[in-house]
Amino acid sequence: MAGLLNLIRGIWICVPRNMTQAAGLYNTLLAGDDPALVIEVLNGYRQKEKLPANIGELRVPLGVPEVLREGAT
């Protein structure tokens, strides 16, 4: 993974945390012209999650991290 981050320039490397976020990333990438590499975590296929009603229009913005829990410094 370190080689991908350091050796590949000019390409988005996306690692979704679940399959709903993966679908949003795919929709965003298909709508744009930027090259990307999506690395799906195999554990995401085992998770049971609710399917959103707007799965075809769901988009996840690139370059904006999703904060699930604020940390303390």
C-alpha cells in the first residue's frame, strides 16, 4: 500500500469503509474524468447494512475525509 501511495501520482486511491460508500465512490468516479483506483476491503462484503433508496444518485466527494469520531489531542 505504501508503494501505491508514493509511486503513483495523479490518480485517486479510494478505500471505502463499506459497500454503500463504495457505491457512492463509483458513482462519483464514473461521473468525472479523473483516473482512480478503488481498493475494496473484503470485510465489507460480510457486513449487513441498509441499502439507501438513492443508491444510483449517491455520491461521495473525493478528497474530503469522513470523520466518524472526533479525536482528542
